Amino acid sequence: MLNVLIKILIIYPVFIIIIRLMGKRQVGQLQLSELVTTFLVSELAVLPIQSPDLPIHRAIIPMLFLLCIEIIVSFAVIKSPFIKKLLYGNPSIIIIKGEINQKELRKLRIGINELLEELRIKNVFDISQVEYAILEQNGQLAIFLKEEHQALTIGDVDKKTLSNNTGDELSHAVVLDGRINESNLKLISKNKEWVLEHLSKKKLKLKDVFLMTVNNKGIINIVKKKK
């Protein structure tokens, strides 16, 4: 038992130093090579603890070797755009001028629910307000709003106007990838028949709709599925 505790006291600071030398990114911001290195270093760190007979240097040396590889890869990525593209790929534009790039969503295997959730986290409740949404190489979603929907300052508009417009443009997704969202329909006091009737007027079938939203002003936005 004492042997295990001594190994923990040695491995713990070594592990912290290695992670610290890899950079200050949070877990959600790690690049692919950094994430793989973190997993491998974690696995190596527990080997001497799980196997008391294993010498501690059998874990520390591979951990330091992985750190060297990661540092070399990081410098190579900075110096060579080709290596960066090879390892991390390119940023993906998934919303262009308020329109969803459905082909790119399918390629990235991202569902419309996931996209809407990410937008809500960024305080965006209506896709039509978005000029561009770009999925960066580290998995973070960058959003650029249209000029008229960008945050206002007190110099642009008085507080009274701000308070009167609060929540007016909150959109509710009532159809997601050909399926009706009953809970959101209840929020706007509508039903399935209302949705089908509106789609019929537009000569659309439910299965043809990728996204249908209704905001608090009653403005309806429909995104048709693309083959």
C-alpha cells in the first residue's frame, strides 16, 4: 500500500506538469492530437498504480515521450497549413445568410436539434438572425449575427425600447426534420392541424420540412429539406 501511495505522489505532479506544458485550453477546446495525447497520458499514469510491481519509470518515460511528440506536432501545425488541414480539417460553414447548410450538417452528422441547442446556448433563438455560423476545427461554434440583430448599446437605443422588444423575436421550432414538436406547439397555443394547414397552403408536406419556426410575433419561417 505504501508503495502505491509513493507512486501516486510522484506521478501526480508529473501528470500535472505534462498537461500544463500542453497548453491552457479547456477540455472542450482541445484539438484532436491534444485530446489523444491526454487520453494516452492518463492511461499510462495509472499503470504503475494498478500494477504495484511495475517500475514507475516505465510509465513516466512514455508520458514524457508523448509530451515531446505533442510539442513537435504543435510546432508542425503552426508552420505548415497542409499538416494543420491534414490533422484538424477545415472549419465548416453550417449557416449562410440565415439558411442552414443541410449538406454540411449531414456530413458532420449533426442533427437539427443539436444545432438549435448550440444556438440557444449562444443566446440566438432564431436562425434567420444569423449571417454565418461556423463550426471551428476545435468543435466550437462561432456565430456572426446579421447587422440588424447585433447587440445594441445604450448609445444606439434607449432602455424603454429595449424593454418593449424583449422576447419578441424568440422562435419556437414546431417542426424538426419532418416531425412535429408537440410541446413547442402548446407554447404558442397551436396544434398539429394548424401546422398541416399552413404547410398545405404552401403546397408542402410534413416530410418535406427540415425546420419550421414561429416567433412571438407570429412570423413563420420554413426551411425545406434538400436532397
